[in-house]
Amino acid sequence: MTDGQGAFRYIGRPRRTKEDGRFVAGRGRYVADIRLPGMKHVALVSSPHASARILSIDTRAALATEGVSAVVAGEELAKATASMQHGVDAPGIPWYPLAAGAVHYAGEWVAAVIADSRYVAEDAAEKVVVAYEPLPAIVDPEEAFASTVRLVHPDHGSNVLFHRKFVWGAVDEDFTAAAHSLDLRVRWGRSSTVPIETFGAVARWDPGEEILDVWASVQMPKYGDQIAEALRLKGNQVRVHQDVDVGGSYGVKRGLKHAILVGYLARKLGKPVRLIEDRLENMSGGDAHGPDRIFDVSVAFDADGTVRSMKMRALDDCGAYPGRAPLQLGKPVGSIVGPYRIASVAYEAISVCTNKTAQVAVRGFGQAPTTYAIETAMDRVADHLGLDRIELRRRNFIRADQFPYMIPSGTEYDSGDYHAVVQKLTDLADYPVLLKKRDAIRQAGKLAGIGIAAALEPGGGNASFEPLFNPRNDTTLWPESCTVKVDRTGAVTVLIVTSSAGQGHQTLAATVVGETLGIDPAAIRVVHSDSLSSLPGNSPVASRMAIMLGGAAQKAAEMIRERVVRIAAHNLGRDPASLVYRDGAVAASDDPSRRLSWDEIVRICHRQYHLMPPGMEPGLQASYTLQVPKGGTMPTGDGRVQMYPCFSFEAHMALVEIDPGTGKVEIPEYYVAHDCGTMINPLIVKGMLLGGIAHGIGAALYERFEYDETGQHLSGTFMDYLLPSSLEIPMVKVADHCTPSPLTSHGQKGAGESGYPGSPAAVASAVNDALAPLGRRVDALPIRLGHLGALFGGLALKSGT
Amino acid sequence: MKAAAFDYVRPTTLREACGYLADRSVEARVIAGGQSLVPMMAMRLVRPGLLVDINDIGTLSGIARDGDTVVIGAATRQAETARSAVVAKELPLLALALPFVGHDQTRNRGTVGGSLAHADPSAEIGLVAATLGATIAATDGEAERRIGAADFFLAPMMTALEPHECLTAVRFPVWDGAAVGAGFQEVSSRDSDFAIVAAAAQLALDRDGVCRRAALAVANAAPTPVRLHRLEEALLGQRPSEAGIDRLLPLVDDAIDPSSDLHASADARRHIARSLVRRALLQAADNAAKER
Amino acid sequence: MAEKRITVIVNGERHSAVVEPRLTLVDFLRDALDLTGTHVGCEHGVCGACSVLYDDVPIRSCLMFAVQADGHRITTVEGLAEPDGGLSLIQDCFWEAHGLQCGYCTPGMLIAAHALLQRNSDPSRQEIRKAISGNLCRCTGYGQIVEAIELAADRLNQRTPASGDHD
């Protein structure tokens, strides 16, 4: 095993991060901390109906409330702004920050009240009188798919937002040739990553400069561009401040409608305007729900457990507006066989709309639900053949000597050694002993199970699912930029072009630049450019920043280093190839006394033009804009394309205990083995992994946005949408492995979405193992206490001790 | 989620407080710990015109033995009650229940009286009050009224308190003599959530281990806490045993009337109630045996 | 509705203000006193992002009105620092162990951790997990938070050498 870690000086060390110091002191700067003179506050009026025509909106009493500046409703926004864009071709679905003419989900925002304080705005919001004509709501996705009469958006002509069937390889032949096949259905419940900080945006219009300043708690590519487009401004009339600390996002903080709304209001009122969602607005009206998916899977396999082929139908309930959500059916295409050598795949992706809160990008962009489906299938195959579930997976893993490995849908996996990682997992967990523990718990009268899951975390962000799912979108470019500047004092500053939500980008950039320049990262300052002064970037989505920001930072720092060497060569009268760069100083390799220090070189760059090589730019700075590795191709006619370049791998093992008397599930032990190539900062990577596992446990056991049959959202507070606490999440034991990526600056792969792809599958696998002695299974997530309690009651289980 | 506007007073005497509550021109509400009231106000589910803060009324706080009861002032913090040596000794059932009440941060503010007055059907303190047949004392500023727990909880979030009354104390009976043991069992989705179902039991055993007194009730398996009288009667004169208790569990079904919600169906609650009653009784029997 | 004058001692400093009764304590701290370290997450008492010390015990400041705090003492995350402005032991340990990511739940978490170590300077792992169970975190999965508090307990009980690598 190559351990890339030992080769570096700063990379791979568990150093304190740059960000944590200000957060522990309570000196973070979140959007709700921003104070601008004259700032006004927004509260929203929401629809109580899942589907209704808006007959009238009476704002008089609200407007008459002292402290209220304005009340704005959907029609005004619809005239003044351009509809928000969808990621798929979905005509007839206009989308504005406030509902215009009709509401399409319970909680949709209908009017905005702007006042001197949030308190007053809420008082006035209560006085807005909206007359509705309720319409029947459609909430079941299968019904939505089938119906041609009950339409969420009549102008769209159907409820189908996307529907395509892909066939890669000889699926029918493989099914015919295989010894066995089995079918299964699993359901991924509607949940989301629900950050503790809600979404917020502040906008200020400067009429003299004609510029809209926006501060937001955002994780959204091309945010400024889309705000400009909607507000009919030029791109350089919007400046997004990317130095706002974001209180968690994990995909969901897209907030385009929020920014459009406050941007419009700021221009209209000539005052800065702030919208901070309260929790009720966030849960029902924030459009931040996650995938809600029904999978029908068939697998064809041989007697030895080799899975030859897979068919998958994925039907996703997008909620009332598509946005980018249907593309969450597309990203899994880039790893559609998981870590297995499955030779052919048929994949049918269907996205439908219903009268529910809209869906947004959630951590992994569809990876976790799809992994749940694939891993359940693997467990079933093992079960069918009486094979150990780990052994079954071993027989199917892509082997270490097979990388780079091309999967049927056209993506090549860069590197990996899944067998080695699983070996580390079983060693870490002491699998034979864990089995005995499980059996001992069963003897003592509880149900117990061990769950296994193996999952990929694709990283890098070639979002080729965009052109794959929307031929009118020919984007093949997803960049990230970094600028490194050395100032006149010799201090290094790095400019990054994104906002951060706890992923440690400042630490990442400083570590990579420090490594390249031989300078302590502690001495390097990293700042977030605003969108006007930023070079191209694409936000910390898609588990891409270690790869992309790391890569761009390395390139920019490398350019600095080359220039430093050239200046030294010029002044020492030597060939650059005969010089050694170390820690900022350059010396002749055969005579170390022939040397220029960092300070001397900096002085030359900034002051002594007469000592610079002819033609060289003054100063000491470099920028690099990196295109994503293996990006740049369009899909073929049968839907093959390279998606993300790098593949991290994780293998999970969970021991669960279920109380037969109550249905309560506990996880006394949890193990994970993880390979993300070179870790730039292992503390940060571990944090991502453990956080992702916690999200996964939430999705598996606790979290779901519940709707009744009329489309009422029943879990709009934290009393009903249950986020796991420290007592629900076990202390996870971790083993690391490193198969560097050949495609990146230091062998790093992505880690930002780790843990989440595999953990729901592992927990489900464990619960089903626990239920196996009862001859029962659960095929839907979340697996809740109430559900198991009812199941056990029906079986008249004894309550045990 | 900001509350609707209200006026605020913080009287130092009960008479003053009741004076405010008696004023019918405004909807006045008592605030003690606020852990249940303030979220409802934040969501504008309740909008009192006047909040009467009783935290400065000294007489409303305190824990003391009074004859064959322990009297706990309405404004006594749940955290203080959980630490009380008197409670630990005299009210073992309450001592067992308190760690399940919310979370330690909410117990630092939440009060015993507040929990009773709020009357959430899943509330642990109300369950203990119902199990032991506690008496709730309330005043209108002039006269004190005492309401037995069986008559106090009328419906979810509804008690026998009149709008102009202030709950002043709860009087829990102490079981002296015999070997007394308590059992408290609860299950919730997450640790500090509202109970999906909770069961409370207290048994007194004589020197031969025979049950001479039994109190048993279940929370959140009906609109209000339910005493399981028939099961209690069936326990009397027997030595508690697993097999014996198992035989009595069908009586649980007869007594309860659970509903379905987001968190659990009625069927789930039935099963859970049986399990928790069984465990609470066994725990109580174990604890009583230790006292012999 | 009649405003009230209140006097509160926050992080050792006396503050006097006139407030609307419905102004929550967390909004008062953040908006009137500019102590934005305490955060708002749910406004219904579940997430704990608003935790502060109130007369030395941890409470949810979204569940209290500022008027109720009249005459009482409050400590926020800003008040946990040493008198010279340096980080307290628990703050430093959170940094060293990376017991945070986005920082949003962190102030409340630090208050809970601080309160725990005040009443029990050598808690078990389970006691730590219980003590922070009223503070929700969506970034960390709690693992490194528990490790940070264990590190602080180790240092308090002089079990490991002093602070490691600073960045």
C-alpha cells in the first residue's frame, strides 16, 4: 500500500484549522450577524393549502401597521423578475420567489412583508388576507406519474419533469444467461440535511454604483449570475460576498429565490433588506427538501454470487418545482454499478412533481439513495445464495489491478483497492467477534443485527449529468480558481472564490500552498474574494474542493515557485535546473552559498526591476483556473459520458440492537474504513466522514418530511422532524486507507460527502439482519420506532427483560 | 417565530398574581419556566395579552414533607426537584421519572407546576401525579382549592384549572412503612423527546414479599394519564413474578385508548404500553425487594 | 404594550435597557448588546444553538424573554474567554480536536461543555454524550466534539501534556 501521507510536510498532518479559532471564540460572521444602516426585515405569508388558486390578496391592514415599509405579492415579482431556471427542460413551470396566481405546495410563500423588525413584520404578515380557491392536491408520486388530468402545473401538460431509460450493455442477454435473478423495491424517504442555521440573505442596492451587494448563507454555483439574470441585471451589477460564514449547508443552501426577493426589495425600497428564514419558513417554504425516491431493482447473478447485470427504475418525487432536483437522478449514473464489476445496466430515471415543498441538492446529489438500493440488492443476493454478505461483495468488487476501470455508463473510476479497505474494516470491527456479540444479544432476548455497506463517493464535479439530462445544456466546464500573492513584506495571501460552510477551505488552500512553497500554512492568509473580484469557480458542491481548489492552489503556488527560481537563476547567473528551491530560498545545488533568500527575491519582484529577468511581470502573484480532470466531453447518443473523475470508497459495519418490546433501535458499535486518497488535513476529513454518517443515521432511522393525503406538511418543526443528538449517534471507529488518485495534484480525492453514501444502507442492512430471525424485512427509510413497534405488536413479541 | 405582543408583570405575592389573572379584560397567562409556553407563543399558537411571571413569588418554590405527603411548590425547578434528597427518599417514583423530563437545560428552567398545568399527555410529572393520586393545589387569590390528580387532567393540554386560578403546589402521597419500590419506563424516538409511551409503577411489599399496595399508570396511551386499577387490584395479595405479570398484561389493553400520530400508530402504542408496564412493574418489584 | 427597563449582568458587565416584553433573551443579547456569538437555530427550544449560562446554569435563551432576565447574570460564549481575551481551556480543546466545522452550534455546545466540566471535572464518555445531547450539531456527528471535551477533561486532570500544535 502506498501511503501518500508520509511524503509531505504539511499535507496529511492533523493541524489545527484556520477557521476554528474564530468560531470557538464566538466570532463567526454569519448572515444574521450583518448589520447595515437602515436595514429592513422580511417575514413571509405562506399558503395553508397544498394546491389552490389565489383569488385575492388584501394587504391594507398589513400596510397600515406601524413600522411596515411595504407588502409585496407574487404578481409584482412575476412582472419584475425573470423566472428561475430549471436544470431540466421543463416548460410551463414558471418559478418565482412568491407564488403568482396559484400556490403549489403548503407553505409556499405568497407575500412578503417588509418592516423595521422581524417582530413587526410577523405582526403585519398575520394581517395579510389571502383568499384561496383550494384545488385537489396530488401527493403520491406514482399517481402523479400516471395521471394526465390531475396536474401540478397544467401548462406543463403532465407531472413528468424528466423520463429517460438508459441501456448500457447487453442487459437482456445477461439476464437470460444468468443462473438467478431477483427483484426488490425500496423506498428512500423524503429527508434533508437541515442545517442548524436556516437560509438567510441580505441585499443592498447602490443606485450610484448601480450595484447590488448580496450577503447570504449560501452554497450555490453561479449564484451571482443567476441573481443577475432573474433581476435583469448584468453580471457585473451583482456582487456576492463570499466571506460570509455559512452555518452548515451539505448541499441545501441554494437560496436563489431568497436573494431575488431581497434584491428586488432592496432596489424597490432603496434600503438594505434582510430575510432570515425562521424555522417554520425553512422547513416548509425554503425549498430544501431532499430526494424522495422509489427504486425497483432487478439483479441477475450466477450461483457463485457474481452479479452480471442490473435493472433499476428510480421514481423521484421532486415536489412542486424542479429546479436542479431532477438532476439528482443523473449524478448516480456516474457510479451506477457502485464498486462492483456489473457488466450491464438498464436505468430508468423518472422525476415527477407533486404538491409538496420543492427538492434541492442534498449531500451526494442522489448517491446515498442509490447506494441504499444497490446495497440492499447485494444483501438480498447474499441471502438468496446463503453467502456471507461481505464475501458476496468481495466476489463482486472491482479489483485493485483493474483501475482505471470503465463502467458501462461511460465513467472511468480512477483508482481504488476495495478489498484492502474491506479487510481493514473487518479487522477494525473484529468481525468474527462482532458476530458473537450479535448472537449474545440475541440470546439475551433482544433483536440484534450487523449491517454492511460498501459505497463510492464520487468527487470532482464534472456535472455531465447536466447535458445528459438536458441536451439543450451543453456545459462541459466546471472550473475552480486560486490566486496566490506575495506582498512587499514577503507575506503570502491566497484568494479563493467560494463561500465555506465548515469544510475548512481556508485550511485546505493554505496547506496546499504552504506545501508547494515550503512555507508554514499558519503564516499564509486565505481570503474569500467577492463574486466580482473572483476568477471562475463552481462552489463546494460535488465533493470537489480538495480536488479542484487543491489543484488550482497547487498550480498557482507552483507558478510562484517557478518564478522565484527564474529570478534567482537570473541573479545567480545559473541555469534554473541547477538550482534547488527550499522553503522560499533558492540556492545552487553544487554551492549552497550561492543563494538568494525569500526576502531578497521578494524585494527584487516588488522594487528592483533592474534585477528582474527581461520580460517578466513585476510583483509576485499568480492565478490559476483549473478545469476538472477528465471534463470536457458531451454524452454519446446512448447516454454514456465521463462524470466525476475521482472515486473515494467507504465500507461500513454497524451493530444494531432492537428492543422487541418497544421497537427502539440503538447502534452500540459502528465501524467505517475510508479511502479518499491523500488526506490534506485528516482532522477535516474525519469530521466530514463522521458528520456524513450522522446524516445517514438520521435518514435511516429518524428523519422524514411527513405529508398527509391532502398535502399538509406535518413535520415542520424540530419536534416532529427529528434530528439525531449525541445519544443517537454512536462513537464511530475509523480506519483509513490511501489509494491516491493519479488525476490530482497530490493524490487527493473528495471527502466532503463521505459517510452519507454508505451509512443509511449499513443501518438498513443491520436492521434487516436483526429482523431476519423473525422472517421480516423493512424496505423503506426511515425505519422508525413506531413502525417497528407496530410490527412487533403484530407478531406478539415478548418484551424481553 | 416571534411572539405576539403582550404586557408583562412580575408580582411578588400570590394575591397580586391572582389579581392579574382575575382581570377578564385581557387574556392573562402564568409563566413559570416557560419551556412549554414560550414555544407555543413563538408559533403564535397562544397569544396572551398579559404574562404573569411567578418566579419571584417565594412561597411557590420549595420541597417539604408535610405529614404523609411531600409538598412541592409549583414554581420549583425540575432540576432542583431532581437533586432533592427529600424526593429521593420519599418519592422514589418521581426521582426515577425526572431524568426523563426534557433535557437538563430545560429542567434548569422548567417547573413542576408548569409541567402539570401544561398537561401534555406524554408528560412524566403528570404521570407520576396520576399514579400516586397526588393532589394539585390552586388558588384564586382568596381560597385554595385541591384537585385530585384523577380529576385534574381533562384532555390533552387541558386541566381542571380555571383561567383565573394559579396552581400553587402539588402534594404527593408518601408510602411509608413496608418495602416500597418504584419503576419508571419510557420510550421515545430520541432520548429527550416526548415519550411515545411511559409507564409508572409503585409497589409496597410486606415482609413475605407479598404485594400489599400497587399503583400503576400509563402516559400517552390515552388522552390523559390512565390509572390501571384492575391491574393494580390483580397484583394485590400476590408475590410479583414475571409469569404473574405476563398473565395480567391483557388488562393493559382494556384500560388504554391510544391514538395514532406521526411518531407511532395506536397499534405500536398498545404493544409498547404492555412492554413498559411489564418492565415498570418488574423494576418496582426489584426495587421493593431491595428495601426488605 | 408597555416596554420595561431591565438591568442584566452579561459576561460580568452591567447593562441597562428598555425592551419590549416579547423580545427574547437571545434577540436581546444579539441585537441590543451586539453579542452575536449566541445563535438562533429553531426558536422553539430544541436545537440548543442559543444556550447561555443563566445564573451559572445552562438554559435556552430562545425560551426566555429578556424581561425575565432582569436582575440576573448571563454568560455567553464571548464570556468564556480568559480575562486577557485568550481562549479558555474548553475553547482551545475544541480547536485542537476540531470539535466543530461550521461553528454554528459551537457556542451553545461550549456552554454545555463548560457547564458539564464545572459540575463534573472528570466525566465519563457517556456523561459527556448526555451533557451535550440537548445541543444539536449537523456537521460533526458529535465524535470530535466528545473528543474535544475528553481532551479538556484530561488536561483539567493533568493527564496529558499541554496544548499541541497551534496554527
